[in-house]
Amino acid sequence: MLLVRPEDARRWLETFRFSLHVTLDDGEVAVVADPVGVVGIGDSFDSALDDLSGELQNYAQRFFERPSFYKQTPAAQHEPWLLRFALTHPDEHRALLDADIEASMPNGVTQ
């Protein structure tokens, strides 16, 4: 066991950013957060990201409510990404995803 302030743990986990993959299809957008494989779906990119944020929150909650179960499965490797997400205040989850998008952009490219 380790006693650490949440903001310190978040800083240590900063390198565990989601890689987001977008699929567009006739009025529907899907965004997948790798490496955890969680999907958000909406009628726009923004609504898909909002849905993804909620789905990640649900997955992180399930994961940390039953860690001994998940650690016996291939999902155990998702822990640092989910911990980074879970340690972020829910009001900032969407901003965390936006920051992951920005971090993946080549230098000089903005949204």
C-alpha cells in the first residue's frame, strides 16, 4: 500500500493517455479509447466524446469495485489508464479526453 496525494498519482500516470480512434458513418460517430477498447457513440464528434466519457467512467467504476476479478483477466493491463481517469474529477473527464487528443496532434496542428 502506498499513501499518495491524488494529484501526484495523476502526474505520475500522465504518460498513460488514451489513443482515440474515430469512425464516421452516415450521421453517427464512434470514438474508441485504446488500449481499453471502450466505445462512445453519438450523432456528432462532441456527443460521441461525451458518451465515451460516461462509458469510461462506468468501466473504471466496475474495474475498481472488483479489482481482484479484473486482475485475473487480460483487462488487468488497463489499470493505469483507468486509474488516471478515475483519479480525475468527473467534471474534468471530458477535458482529460480533449487533452489526450491535443497531445496526440503533431506539433503546430490545432483542432
